[in-house]
Amino acid sequence: MNKERWLKAQATGFTLINNKFATPIYEDDLLKVVGDLLINLEDHRRSNFIGEMLQFHTLRSTEFMSRWIETKNKYNSN
């Protein structure tokens, strides 16, 4: 690829990124969504099955890791 073509593609890429992810365009929408979630956080969490599942399994994995460490330390100290 020649330098001129590369620079043109680079400029096009920057333009696309700046247009697609421009803060002024999406900032108000994002703040509204986050604000609505904060107001209705408990309802959102109850209706978020996958999030609930992930939270449950995260807590369970922590519990089992704690048990494993306890058992390992118990047998290593003897």
C-alpha cells in the first residue's frame, strides 16, 4: 500500500470513529439511560436474568475457592 493511500484511509478512519462515537451526539442519551437505571435499579436487576445468574455463580465460585484454600491449608499444615 502506498503512503498516499494509507494517509487517506487513516483520515477516513478517524472521521468515521469521530462521527460514530462523538460525545455530544450520544452523551445525553447515555446519561438518560444511566439515570433511568439508577432510579429503577432493583426492577432492572430483577428483570436481568443473565446478570443475576452471573452474580450468583460469581459468589458460588468465591465460596468454593475459599473452601478449597481452607482444605489445602489444613492438609499442608500437617
